[in-house]
Amino acid sequence: MWRFYKDVTSYALLILVITLFFGNSIIAIVFFGILGTPIGFLAYNYFQKDELYGYYNLGYTKAKLLAKCWLINFILSPLLILIVLLISKFLSIGAPTSY
């Protein structure tokens, strides 16, 4: 299960990096949490489809794997947003805002 999560999330993180170029970090993390897992699963299904048979033999269905992976990423996204906001807050403390 964790290998599947790592593989799908690596594709989702690639999507996160691409969206960072077109928007701010908060939008990219929200995109990662909501749409990153299905897009990562599509890429996984295209490049590593044969590995799904191994998970099926272990008793995992596609829906169960995708639901667990999406749930973990959906829970992880607010934590990432909090970390980004805290880092931006700490970086802006010492910076002068007006003269």
C-alpha cells in the first residue's frame, strides 16, 4: 500500500511543482490535495498498470487504493498550507513593510 502511495504521490508532486509556476503556493497545495491524487493515479495507471495486479492479488481494489491515497493527501494538504503560511509569516517578520 505504501509503495502505491509513494508512486502516485510522486506523480501528484510533479503536478504540484508545475502548478507552482502558474500560481501561488496555496493554490498549488489545494490543487495537490484535491486533484493531485486522481491525476497521479492516471499517470500511475498509464506507466505502471501491471503493478495493480499485484495489489489486486493482495486484496486491494483500485477504488480502495485510490480512496486511501486521496484521504492521506487530503489530510496532508492543510498541514502543508499551515507550514507555508508559518514560513511566510516568519520570513516577513524582519522585513520592513513601509518607510
